[in-house]
Amino acid sequence: LGWAIAHIEPSWATRYLAVVVGPLLLLAAWGLARAGTAGVIALVVAVALWVQPLTRIDGNIRFDPEAKSDAKALAASIDRRLDDGDLVIVAQPEAVPLFAHYAQDDLRFATLWGEVDEPMVMDWRGAQERLTAANVGDHLLPLLATLEPGARIALVGPGGRIVPTDTAWIRTFHRRHATWRRTLNVGPRTVSVDRVRSAKGDPLDEDQATGAEETPAIEQGPGPGSERDVAIAVPFVVDTYEVVAARRTER
């Protein structure tokens, strides 16, 4: 049913098929038990194909710890740039607990609809409606009003492009992130410090890349030239801003 519905609203991931693994293992065990010696041989061959012991001994299988996400490395970069009481805004709401887990204590966390009281918990109740309703005037500007000059903001956003199979949820936080970033880049009370993204992140959307010339890119984590250059499945990008009394104007 989920697979069929996903053709209407793209939301299917292959991992969802894990729900059938348990019954399949029971069925396989029943078949092998009835097969006797032939079943034991088939089991040994199957395990050898799965485990690939000789390949592992040769060292030809390597697992990149950042292949899934670069959140840990980027959280470390946030720690180096922010102090206690500074604000981390994570555009992807369900990623707030991820960055709260890896980042230092005593940071404030928010998402697109405002500050999060319990950053280690994602509240999914009415999340799509809250995300859709999020806007600069009602949600970003009130956050900025709570910060004194000298405080810093880390804006964490998606590090890849919107693709046709993305859900409405993903498309929405991509676009809201771009709006939040443009606002912080030109706002009277914030100045850009730098931009950090993994060397393995996907190319950015055009609206995400806007202003990159005035925000130096700093590569984090393993990059091209490492033993195994693997694209990150869920890349992020972090823009750091400093709060000022008023933006200086050039003469």
C-alpha cells in the first residue's frame, strides 16, 4: 500500500521493505530445516556471499563513517564558532535532535517555526502545517530580537538540490531555508561570518548558492583524494552570522 501511494506523493524509501525481513527469515529457516544437507550447504554459501570474508581480509571493503550524513563534522564546526547561549536554526525540523546530539551543550536550538524547548525530541504533531505557515516576520525576526549584539547564529540547511522525487515536506524546508538565508544576508542586524559545508556535499541549488562570493566556503571532513570518495546521502550546509547593533554601510 505504501509503495503504491508513493507513486502519487513521492515518499518511498527502500528501507521501508525491512518490515518483511522477519517473515522472510522465518520462511527461509523453515525451508532450510526441511532441506537437510542441501539446506546446510545453501546456508553456508549464502552466508559467504553476504559476509565476503576474503574481500574483508584483503581490506577491499571500507565504510565511510560520513557516508550517511556530515552532521557530526558540521556540528563540530558550529562548536568552534558559537558560544553558550548562541542560536542554532536547523531548517530541517527533524534534524534538530541530530545536531543537538552532536553539538555542545548550552546552545539554543530553533527550527523554521521558532525555538525548540526540547531539542532532543521532534514533535511531529501538525508539523506539515507549522512548516508551511513558517515565515520570516512571525518566526525568524522574533528569534533575532532575543539576541544581543555580538551573539552568533548558525543556520543549518540542506546541502543538496531539490529533486523531482522529493516530498512537499522536503521542498518546503528547502525553500524556507533559502528565504531565511537571504534575509540574514541582507538584514540590518546580521553580518555573514562564513559558510561551512562538506567537501562531499552535492551541488547547491542556485538560490542557496546566491551570495557565496561574500561567504567563503570552508570544506569540512574527508574530501576528494581520500581512499574512498563517497557522496554523502544527507548533506548539510551551515552559514554563521553575527548579530550587530546595525549593519555598517559602505561609503
